[in-house]
Amino acid sequence: MTRKQFDEQLAALKDLLTEMGDLNCRAIADAAAALEQQNTALGGEIKRVERAVDEKEAEVERLCLKIILKQQPVASDLLFVTSAMKMVTDMERIADQAVDIGELVVKMSRLPYADIPTEIYDMAERVKEMVGTAVESFVSRNGELAKETCRADDAVDDLFDEVKKKLTHVVYKEIEDDENGEQALDMLMIAKYLEKIGDHATNIAEWVLFMLTGEHKKLN
């Protein structure tokens, strides 16, 4: 295999990961819109996006194995391919958690909506940006962007703490009203899924830094 062919495969790998990142951002945006608009139909759309992510994950894994077996990359190229194989696991889980949010929206639709903490929407927007930045940092091999993603996770954690505080108050206040209490717990689960998406974005950024330095450190 010539270097030109190898470079074309690396470029194809970048394209696939960019597409996965775009799909994940779309799934997060759809999950937030489903909650805000009380639009249960978006749950089906999120599942379609999640299936597309799964297909991209399989493509990435096949391409990485093909590159390793046929090209036997070394040094920075090997770190690039290895990191890509690690990243797709987190990217697939992001889509799964967007689906989980969609399913909770459907469950919550059976009751009149209680007040939704605005911090949940802030969380959705921030984790969507984190996913986009993390993938961009990989494609451009930009360590500063990867570190920016990791730092952004602190703000997401702070927002989650605010949501938890507000919803815990609702649960205790409405202890005699099972419906309101249950819905508050569902909203708390949505916030938890968003927090986990932020963690997965941070994991992706950590693999970018591994690709650049050869050292894997936990930063969240």
C-alpha cells in the first residue's frame, strides 16, 4: 500500500468520525427539543440517528483494523488509529443516552409537564458544543481544543448540581403528589444523562491528548 493510499484512508477515517460527531450533536439537539416542545415524535427521530451512529461505528472499526493489518502504522499514525478506535465507543454511548432522554420524554408526556429547570437546556447546549469541539480537536490534532473540552465539563457538572438541588426540593415538596415527584425524578435522570454525555466528550478529548502525547490521563 502506497503512502498516498494510506493518507486517503486516514482522511476517510477523519470524515467518518466527523460524521459521527455531527450525528451525535443532532441527537442531543433533538433530545433537548423533544423535552422543550413536549414532542414525543422526535423520540423516533433520535433512534434513527442512533442507528446511523452505530453504522458509522462499525465502519470506523473496520477501517481501523484494515489500516492496522495492511499498513502496520507506527508512531503518530498508530496513535491516531488507536485513539479513533477508543473514541467511537464513547461516541456510540452518547447516541444511546440521547435515546434514553427521548424515552423519558415519552414517559413524561403522560402527565402535564411540571416546571423544567432551565439549566437542563443549558446543559444540552454545552454538551453538544463539547462533543463538536472534541471531534474537531481530533480531526485537527489540536491539543488546546481537547483541553478546552475537558475544562468545559466543569460547567456542565455545576449545572447538574443546580438541577439536582432544584428537583430534590420539588420531590420533597410534592411528597404527597406521586405524579409530580415521579416527573421530577425523570427530569433528574435527563440531567444525569446529559452530564454523562459531557463525561463521554471529555473521554474523547482525553484520547486526543493520548494521540498527541502517547500518555493517557484522566482529566474529569
